Amino acid sequence: MMKIRQSLVALTMFLASSQLFAHGMMEGTYPKDGAEMMEPADRIEMNFEKPMRLMKIELESSDGNTVNIDFDRSSDATTHFKTMLPQLSPDTYEVHWKAMGQDGHLMKGSFSFMQH
């Protein structure tokens, strides 16, 4: 029982540190996390400290529905990603992303914004 508990603690610490690492790699986003957009948001941009391969990006509305966005996964690693958005209705949106570092480490994160 003690070994199971130690394994769970170690796993939890690893997962927490990987999330912190992922957030540490992000330099900035557009829209900014928590932004209240008075003008229509026409794009999503993400900037990373080191080159990453963006594996997945999803835009979710407050009711949990996914907004269709045009995203083509690239095999090229870069520090800047940009994808255009369709016209958004007033709502709160959450962006979920997954990216792979040059070392093969998979990272994920999210940020949100409000469209007025």
C-alpha cells in the first residue's frame, strides 16, 4: 500500500511539474488570457520561448461546443503560431492546445477570453 501511495505522489508531482513547464514555455497569446475583447477577435496567436510543433488547437464556447477553426498541423517546429477565426458570437471562449517540444515532450495548456 505504501509503494502505491509513493507512486501516486511521484506521478502527481511529475504531472504538476510538466504543466508548470508547459506554462513556462508560453510567452504570450492573442487574445491574452482573460481578455475582454470589444473588437472581434479574428485570430489566435501563441508565442513560445522555444520552437514547438503545435499538434492540436481547439476553441470551445461556454456551452462546451467546439468552434470550427482552420488548423493544419505542421511538421515544422516554430516559436509563433497563428490561425484565423470565423466571426465569433458574444460569449466566453477557451482555447485548448497541445504541442511537442524538440525533445519529444508533449505539453498542453489553455487560455480563455470573452468576446463582447
